[in-house]
Amino acid sequence: AAQDKIIIKFSHVVAPDTPKGKGAAKFEELAEKYTNGAVDVEVYPNSQLYKDKEEMEALQLGAVQMLAPSLAKFGPLGVQAFEVFDLPYIFADYDALHRVTKGEVGQMLFSKLEDKGIKGLAYWDNGFKIMSANSPLHTTDDFLGLKMRIQSSKVLEAEMNALGAVPQVMAFSEVYQALQTGVVDGTENPPSNMYTQKMNEVQTHATVSNHGYLGYAVIVNKQFWDGLPAEVRAGLEQAMAESTDYANSIAREENEKALEAMKAAGTTEFYELTPEELQAWKDALAPVAEEMTDRIGADVIEAVKSASGS
Amino acid sequence: MLRLLDRLEEVLIASLIAAATLLIFLSVTHRYALGLVADGVAFFRSHGFDGLSALAKTSYFGLRSVNLVWAQELTIIMFVWMAKFGAAYGVRTGIHVGIDVVINRLEPAKRKGFVLFGLLAGALFTGTIAALGANFVWHMAHASAISPDLELPMWIVYLAIPLGSALMCFRFLQVALGFLRTGELPHHDHGHVDGLEDGVEEVGEAILHSPLTPRDLTEKDK
Amino acid sequence: MSALIIFGLLVALMLTGMPISIALGLTVLSFLFTMTDVPIDTVALKLFTGIEKFEIMAIPFFILAGNFLTHGGVARRMINFATSMVGHWHGGLGLAGVIACALFAAVSGSSPATVVAIGSVILPAMVAQGFPRQFGAGVITTSGALGILIPPSIVMVMYAVATSGMQVQGPDGQLVDSASVGELFMAGVVPGLMLAGFLGFTTWYRARKYGYPRLAKANLAQRWTAFREAIWGLLLIVVVIGGIYTGIFTPTEAAAMSAVYAFVVAVFVYKDMKLADVPRVLLSSANMSAMLLYIITNAVLFSFLMTSENIPQTLGNWMVDAGLSWWMFLIIVNLLLLAAGNFMEPSSIVLIMAPILFPVAVRLGIDPVHFGIMIVVNMEVGMCHPPVGLNLYVASGITRMGITELTVAVWPWLLTMLIFLLLVTYVPAISLALPALLGM
Ligand code: NA
Ligand code: NA
């Protein structure tokens, strides 16, 4: 009977047609299939039930069972090791990234969530970030005086400071209008976010710097997870593994498509750094990791660096 | 003792609204000043005044070392605290709005019953929230979460809910007791609070007749 | 079914006369506790996070600014300026009252505050000039309502907050974002000026018909002096609207800047307020803000219950299945809001109704910004008619007229507003042209 089903409320803060939204829908489909209908996944997109700032507490209270928050949310939870993902130029490319997120280091980081009552299941990519503004961004001198929007993060704050900009914390939903009116001058985003929020319409220049990574973790309430029958858990794990590959491949595709579409739209001039400029960016941003070592932990940074092979 | 609590409540909420306003004023001014100095750097550089450009650049980094990234977060926290304790103060001043068109048509004895019911319902709701909030804060204290920018422990930030609600519950009971004794409810009288001499009587009188002001039952018989 | 229980409980509790915020909170608590498996602790979480948003903070800032302005001599100087410009036309002081209300509305976010600020100065003057009291009361009660249509506007912030973050599917299945405070502010400019024109016309027409007094025409020097005295107040319009439009501030920052500016003007420039009065202004602003923020938190809780019971979606499906077209829906919304205006003040109405009506409106193809402006105009009308009409009560206090007498007095202007409401409802371009022109 329907009431005997195990209900998993999966809440997230983005639209259903984003890579994360599609990944969640895929998980819903596969989870119900692989558990032979023992589980009913209810996906709540668009912060319908819980907003960005409250979903983590809602998970800990057991009001929802599953979330896919941005990795930047774990620092404020008291697990600052996750801030390693925000470090500039820490992953050379997707392969380097996946050697971490799909390997032991990823699991080691997840284990740090357990005494918060949280179990990490998978890492979902959003993509590598590019820098945008209303003036060319070739050298660090170009950042001087620019008000750059970031999400709350000590690492991103240090990153913008290292470039010479003025970091401004602002909610994602307010960014478009702030860019349009000039309250902030620029921001950093993976191309797909920039495109879906139409930020290319209000930014004249962008540099394809791929300087940082934006990703999510799919997490569950640990008590709920541990209480599931073993065969159900196995079914869900399989569903999660497949939807992770699905979500990641969509994310990558969408980023490529978005970049092409924005270039075609012509409202933004896209710039590729020369090798010398790229090295200058890396040099300017190198102190960020040192500055953040005490927060993140030297061992964590070392582990990520050696696993990713960079 | 009670008077001390009243004073504390008033000083707390008035200071919070003033501090939040000043903080945002400072952070906007700071941001604007940074933009100006950076424009100065570019201007001097493009006109070949290298010395002045370097000087402007130094002052830019000096100014930027004043970090106000946390201003927005602190403003929000201050306002949430202001809102929770201000709501308790509002019970004392009778500012919370109700629909009184129906009960105002009842005979005085029945109306008195409804007013008491409303006050006790307020005490019940805020008392429940105080208990739930205390439980929530207790859980948060164990979760060791911190606010993203200021890195304040979240349980201290959330403490506004149980403390504010408990105070509000107390105020509802206080007003209910006063109403039982004297049959009077607190008036919300803008004119008096604003404390301005000329033309205030009229304005205060006007607000007195507003539905934002809980009806005094004795006055209603007119 | 659950919708009936929830609304039945809410209405029953509200009719007992308890504060609306408490009625909302108790409805949510009792429903969640008895009928759902939502952990009750989330209520405490929602009560904190419900107002944990920077855009909401515009409300206390605008209230503080308004309180500095109301008693800070700004209103009086705006009236003098308006009188020097149009005092010699038919309706003289009355017309000046409309313009002064529009000017004050451009610095204040609240309607009753506008009635108090302008009315308490100009109404005694009108009576002294030989206008019937009814005429003056009618002009100011209705023109004061411009306070929430001409930006800044607390009711617009409430609407933006109540629908914030909602992404709803439009008629073709595309996702539509809710309206931002900035867009709504810009959208209010044209309708605000238009309504001011309409009310001014009604005032002029009736004054000419009944031969009410006109003032001597002010000469250029007098006009210049009046303008120079009013300039500090008028500059605030530039600070708020210009500041938001040019991107120096976000709406919330503009609100904070205007509070600081109003404080400086009231205390140090016009010197109509003493430094010793400031703590009391702070306290009364905090009191009013906290009351509104308390309604917001409980309304957010209520709208969480609505969403978690899927009520807006069910209502939307039902209306679409019933074949309702957008214009029929708008009539229903107008009637519903006008009816609600009989019992509640605007903030509560917007906070409770907007999250429910907004998804339906978007599905029927109505623009979120246009829908917001329409709701604001509805609220304006509601403030000017009995039994509950904030502006009426305030005007009654100033003029010492009874509510019944006032109701008769306002009807020509109220009728003007109703015609304007129809226009705003069915001509979206009035609201949308300016934001579109500005590329918003
Ligand atoms: Na206004
Ligand atoms: Na009304």
C-alpha cells in the first residue's frame, strides 16, 4: 500500500531544468525503479519548502531527507575542510577533480560530516568558473576597485582580495539586477549559471579563466539513512551512482553550450588568457591557499593536491 | 525591577535600529569611496602621474583593508533581534493589529471575554514558540554551526527566538492581568512616542482612532 | 479539504479580534501539529529565517526615514512649494495638497504617514481659507494613498518579499521569476503620477464647479524661495529613486541612506527636531517595524504551510481547468482584495494573499510586476473606504469628522480611484512601459 512506502523528500534551491534539477529527477526515477517501488522520492525544486539558508537545519531536524547544497555550505556548518574546493586553481581539469570527488579523499571529507548527523552520498558538478565584468579582465590591475559579487565564503573573499577587487557578498537571486544597475561591477560563475541568469546581457567582458570550481554534495540525514533496510540502501546507492554520472555529464554539456550561446549572442566579449597572463593570475592567487591553510587544514590541502595530481 | 526590564527592552531595540542604519551607511560610503580612489589610480596612471598613481593605489589598499563584507550579515542579525524584542515591546504598547469590527458589535461583557481570549492566545502561541525555540537552540548549540561571514555561533544568533518569544509571552500575560484588573488596554499613541510638541495632539488622536490601535472597551461605548 | 480547514481556522481566529500575526501563527501550529508529519521544530527555524533577508530590511529603514520626515518640517516646506506653483488655480490649496502628497509620497513609503504629514498642516489651512471641511478631507484622504504607489513603498517591498524566490510556470510552460523591489519601484512611477493627475483633475473640476477660493498668484521670487526651502526634502527623491536607478545603492541601501539623510535634514538643516527627540523617534520606528516584521514572519510560516499542502498549485489547476481567462481572474482578484480591504490593513492582505494568487496569475500570463502594481492600487482604494481604512481613520482624527461623514466626503475621489484601478488592471503598459524602457 502507498502508506507503507519510504518517503524521501529531496529539496533543492534551483529550477527543475538545471543540471542539478535534472539529476534530482533522474534520481527520483531510478531510486523508485531500483528499490522496486519501496521508496517514493518527492523532489521539491526552487526552494519551495526550504530556502538556501535553512535547508541544512531542515535536514538535521529531519524535515527533509535529502539535499544537494553547494559545497560552500559546509564551512559554516563547522566543517571547514570543504573550503578546499573553493581554492583557486586547485584542480587542473575535470579528470583531476573527479580523482578527488570519486576517490578516497572525497569519502574522507564526507566522513567529517557524520557527527553533524549528515551522510554524504555523492559530489555533483556545476563547473569551472569564469570571471565577468563591464571592463576587460586581463591582468590583476584590471580588478582594482571593481566590486565583485561572491557568495559568502572566506576563501572567495581572499581570492577577490588577492586580485585587488572589492568582494561583495550578495544572494544569487539579486545578482542580475545588481549587475544591471551597477551596484556590483562583476562576478564569477560557471558559464551555465551566467547564461541561465542572463548575466551576459549585463556584462560586457568575460575572461574564460576556469580559476575555480563550483559543485554540490548530495547529502542525507544520517539517522534516516542508517535506519533504511540494507537492500533499499543498496538500490539507492546504485541509483545515486548513475544519476551522478548523468548530472555531471549534463552539467559539462550545458557549460559548453552556454559558452557557445553567449559568444553567439555577442553582448559579452569573451577573452582567453595568454599563457603568461594565466601564470600571472595563478601567481597572484597562490597566496590564497597559504592564507587559508589554518582554516582548511594542511593535511586536507595536501591530500587533495596529491589525489588530483596537481 | 520591572521598570528596569522595560528600560532595557527600549534601549535594546532603539540602539539596534540606529546601529543597523549607521552600519549600512558606513558600508555604502566605504564602497563608494573605494570606487572613487580606484578611479583616481586609473586617472593618474593614464595621465602619466606615476607617483600620484602609486600613492592612490596605496591608499586604495589601505582603505580596502577595512573589511566590511560582514556588514550585511550583521545588519540582518541586528534586525532579527530588534524584531523579536520589538514585538514584545509592541504588546506592551498595543501596536499588534487585530480585526475588531466583529467583536466591537458585541455587548461589553462578551467583548471582554473575546479580548481576554485573544491575549491568552497570544501568550499560548509565544509561549509555545519560546519552548520550541529553546529546544531548537539547544540542538544548534551541539551542531556547532557558525554564521558564514562573521562566524558567530549560530545558536547565539538564534537565541533571539526563545528569548524574544518568552518576553512576548510575559508581556501578553502582563497586559491580560492589567485588563482584568482595570478593564484597560495599552494604547498605541504615535504622537506621544514621537515626543514632539506642536500639532502632536491631533496626530496622536488620529492614530488613536486607527485600527492599528487596540480598542479601549470603556471608550468604545460612546 | 486541508485548504478549507486552514482557512476556516484562520478566519475564525482572526474574527475573535486577536492580532493577525498570532492568528496566523496559531493556525500553522495547530495544523502542523495535528495533521502533518512536518517536525514542529521547523516552526522555530522558519520564525528566524522568515525575515533573514536583506531586502526586507528596507521596511524598518523606510519607516525610520518617514518618521524623521513627518515631524521634521519637510512636509510643510513641500506644501509651501506646491502652493506657490498651483495655488492660483481652481481648487488652489486642494490642488497643492495633491501635489504635496505626491512629493511626500516620493520620500515616504507609507500612506497613513503621508496623510498625517501633509494633512495635519494643510487641512487647518484649507478650513481657514474657506474650503468646506469635507472637500479638504476628501482630497487628502485619497491623495495620501499615493504614499504606497509612488516609490518608495512598504507595500511593494511586502509584495516582493511575499513572492520572493518563487519561480512559476507561465502559460507556455516557461519559468517566470518574481518581481524585484527595484522593478516594482520603477513600475510605480508612471501609475503614481497618473493617479496624482486624476485626483488633481477631480479636485480642480469640483473646485471650479462650486467656486472654491483661489490664492493670489505667487511671483517668480516667491516660487524660487519656496523651492529653495523645499530643496532638502526634494533632494531626497533624487537620493532614493536616482540612487537605485543609477546603481549607487540597492533598494535596502537606499532606504538606509534616506534614513540617515532625513535625520540630518530634520535635526541639523531644518532644525525642526531636537537631538533629544531622536531616541523617541528611534523607539517608535522600532516599534512599528517590529510589528510589521512580526506579521511577516508569521505570514511566511503560513505560506510555508500553504506550499507544503500544495494549495496554491491546486487552486491554480482548478482555475485553469475551469477555463478562467486572465481578465476574469483579475476581476475576481480585484473583488477579493477590495473585500479583504474591509477587514485588514494592506501588509497582512498582501502577505497572506500574494503567495497564493501570484502562481495563478503567472500561469494565466499576467506579468509579476503588473500584478504587483495592481495589488498596490487595490490596497490604496481599501485604505480609503470603511469599515477599515487607515487613511480614513487618520483623516478623521485630523479633521474631527465622523467616519460616515468622511465616507460621503471622499466619494468623488474614491470613484476616480476605482476608474484608475480598472485602467491599471486592464492596461498593463501603464505599469510596464517604464521598467521596459529602463531595460529591467
Ligand atoms: Na512612497
Ligand atoms: Na477599507
